Amino acid sequence: MSKKTVTFSIYCILIITVLVLFLVFFSINSASATEENNSQSSTQVSEDEQVGLPDIDDTDEDEPSIDDLPDDSTDEPNDPPIDSDETDDNDSTSDVEDETNDNQPSIDVDDETNSDPPTDIEDDITYATTLTLKCPRSITITLSKSVSLIGDYILIRPADSVRYLTYTISGKYGSEPSGITFSDNIITAKEVGTYYIEFTVPKSNGHYLTDGIQVSVVDIENTNIVQVTTTLYIGSEYSLSEVFECNTKTDIKITVVDTNLLKYGNRTFTPISEGEARIEISLIYDYVKYNYCYSLAIEPKPLPPEYTIEIYDLDRDLIELTIDTYYFIQYNVIDKNGVTAQQKIKVTSSNAEIVEVISIDHPLILIKSEQKGEVILTLTCLSDESITKELKIIVK
């Protein structure tokens, strides 16, 4: 074998050896790298579990669709159920009425800030076509008194829509709304001022019919009804005009609150028992009833006085004289049995320069007119000075 052949064979063996060694070491390194990567991944998963990865239910995994939910599944609290019985019960008119003022008619009013109110509430409302006030639009009330709106003072059509009627009270010219109250159709005056009561009923969704009454509260005495006397005596009867002066042509209703003390009928008061009887008087005018309250002291009938002084020959307790005239006045003292009593009296003139008392000699009193003017002549029983008699004397 030649030298060249041997050399070529050695080169081939070296090349083959190198290739084999390369293939062997490449396979070992690849397996080692793969094992190292797997080890690092396992370590990362372990570390992630330690810091707390989110639960798989909270990840972006697709939630089941509505079609996949069972039929009896409930909605979220923020998503109200649609067309369910529970929704109808919660939105019913009766529940809305329970939240309104008990002193006023209730109304199911849509929230003005809600541009798309539930249709089931709208379907329950009977909308009004007309709202008419039949009472006066301006009422004046005496302080601490009240008026009642009576009968059909407000007319709403159709009639079913009246249950949605509401009202608001506002003050005018600086008055506070609390100056009056309105309850059970009764307006009570608490503070002097001017107020406005506005009635509202829904006409359509978001639209309303309104009308109102201006109320003026004044601190003046009532001149329609004037109390003439404050005391009534048991055993006597009193006509209406003897107790009250009624300066009005409107209908008057008189009610005795304490019927055990006082009776009223046929325009006559009859005291029954001792005490303080309350009387309510109402004036009715155009669906408005003005209410007034008075009290009367009911007392036993007083005993007649021991004595009375009577004047004779006079049509009235008035004497007219000219200047420089002497005049005799005839008098007598009568006891409670109507018998003449021998009782002394004294006589005084309110101005002795006009009329002078000359003498007192039962049964005559002598006086003299001195100058023009008017005086009061007073006769007093000396045994009981509470028993007196007065005469007016005019000197011309």
C-alpha cells in the first residue's frame, strides 16, 4: 500500500470520529437543556402558588351563557328582574301611597329625573283630564283659627284619578310654610303671613294639572261673630241675640261641645249645670267653613239683692232741667219681697256746680240746677253700699 493511500485513510477515520463525537455530545446537551427548562417551569409554578394566584373562577375564563343557566337562576341585585311578580309588587301604587303624607291624598308620581319610568306603573295611573277648584282662590283666617274645605270643593275628572292628588304649601312674601297646616281638609292658622296651597294631579307621564288657594293669616278680631255676654245663669233661657251678635248673612252652624252643661235649640241657649261650656260656631260660604270657638261660664242663678232703689214718675233714668230750677225726685227702697223698707240712702252729684243736692227726706230728694252741663246723680243704700241707682241730669 502506498504512502498516499495510508494518509487518506487516516484523514477519513479522523473525520468520522469527529462526526460521531459531535452527534454524541449534541444529543447530551439537548437533553440537559430540556431538563433544565422543565425544572425552571416547575419552580416558577411553585413560586406563583406561594404569592397567591387568582382563583381559576375569577380568571378570564368564559362564564356560562344565560342559555346554560338553569331556569330558576336569580339575577344579580343590580339587574332588576323583568316582568316578574316581585317587580309588580314592589312598584305597585299601594306601596307608593304608603310613603306619602297621610294627611293628603296620595299620588304615584314618576321621578322627574328618570327619563324612562317603568311602564307597568304608568299603566296603573288613571290620568286626570280636568282639575277645578270650586272654593274661593283667596281665604283670610284669623290667627289661631281654622277653616274647613267642605263638600266637593275640588273637582277632578275622571273621579278615579283623585287618589293621585297631592298638595304642597309654600310661603309668600317671606312667610314660612309652617305658618299654616292642612290636614283632613282643615286649614289651621299658626302664624301671621301669606301662604299658598297648590294642588297637583298627573295629566300624563311627566305632565300635571295644578291649581291653588292663597291663604292670608291676620291678627285681628273677628267682627262677623261678637260675643255679647260671657256668663249664663242656670234656670234662665237666653236667645241667640242675647249671647252672640251675628253680623253676617251667611249660613251659621252652632254646636255646643259640652252638652252636659248647656243645651241649644230653636236659637235658644238653656244652661243646665255649673261649669265652662265650649261653643263652636261655623260660617259656611262657598265650600269654605270658618270655624270659631267660644266659652261661656255657667253659674247658679244669683239670689235677689236684699234691697233695690226705685225711682218714680220717670219714663227713663234721665232728667232734663233748665238753669236755676228746683226739682223733686220721688224714690223708695224695696226689699227682696217687694215690700217698702225703711232704709236710709245718700245722694251724690258728680258735679255740684251744675246740680246741687239740697235735701233727702223720704220719699223725696230735692235738687237744684245751677248751670248748663251734664251730671250723674247716684243714690246709695247706706246698709249695703253695693246697692245703687244712677240718674243722668242734663241742664240746658
